[in-house]
Amino acid sequence: MWQLYQFTLCPFTRKVRTLLGEKDVGYELVKEMPWDRRDEFVDMNPTGQTPVMVDPERSTLLIDSMAICEYFEETIDKAAMINGTATNRAEIRRLVAWFDTQFYRDVTGPLLDERMVKRIVHRTTPNSARLREAMKSSIAHLDYIDFLLDHRKWMAGATISLADLAAAAQISVADYLGGIDWTGHTHAKAWYGAFKSRRSFRPLLAERMSGIEPPSYYENPDF
């Protein structure tokens, strides 16, 4: 069986797990704290980052969330997540890159550093100015999501795609860490509320990072 190395609040692993859930791919979770820099893990992935997927029986090693998603998209026919015309597939990949790069850089990454890593690893006080900037950035990103969903049913078009999975993965971690203000973001909130109800996504919302509790509404689709 596949083994997936991850920690609870890794947004890139959440993207992969949601894809695997949509495609009904079985796997075993292996807890990995990248900041520990375990020799065995770094030997598998020199970047020391999650997610990493391993199939010991077939000696298969997959590294990087997008590479993992593309692998299963190519090998599992069920629930295509990079679909449609060549133009639509390009838009899906563009938006995945947007959430994996820009949203993570502006919102999720700073929140993880300030509210998780500093608390759990370094035992230091978070930088309030950096937190304010991340939350300000989240509003701009939600505005863009509202714009997309004002013209489309899903992020990249008429059907759910990997763009939605990538967006929900980043947002769920930011929301867990109290970095999302949903006020006034009608389209984004309705989309995310519906996404919370998906069978592939609900298990992730039930998980908790030791020592850090999410807002009370976190799991509720009708938040």
C-alpha cells in the first residue's frame, strides 16, 4: 500500500489527500515533521519537505505535490481533476500554481511560521505585524476567488478540478490558524462551505494539530 509522509497542517499534502480521496486511492499516513530534518526522510527527499509518497512493494517514490497529483491523474481514470480542453487544462494548472505559490507565500506560509512553527518548534512569540500582513493579503486573495466564482461554477470552469482542491487545501490551513475573515466574501464562502461537505475533504477537517485548536466553526459547512 502507498505510504504518505505528512504533517496535519501541510497544505500541499492536503491537496494530494483530497485528490486521492476523490479517486478512491488507498494509502497509509506516516507522520513526518519536516523541521526535524530526519536523516531517513531527507534521504528520500533532499528538500526535506512533505508530501512524499512511497510504495515499498514496488519501490516507487513520488516527491512534490504537483508531481504526485499528476502521477495519479495519469494512472487512475476515475474523477479526472485536470480535464477539459487544452485551454481549460492550462487554466487549471495556472490556478494550482497560483494557490501553491502566491497564496502560500502571502497567506498560508506566514501563518504557519508565526502560529505553528514558532509556537511548537521555537517556543517564541509570533510577529504580529507579519500576521496582520498575512490576514490583509488573505482578503485580496478572497476577492480574487469571488471574482473567479462570479464567472464560473468552480475555480477553473464548469466542473470541479485540481484548482479547487489546491485552493481548499491552502484555505483550510489558513482558516485553521484563524487567518481568514469571510465577511463580505459571499461567493468564496458558499464555494468553501459546499467543499467542506465533500467526502474526500471532511476527514481532513476532523484532524487537529497538537497544541493548536482551530476556530469553533472550522468543520461546519454552514459557517
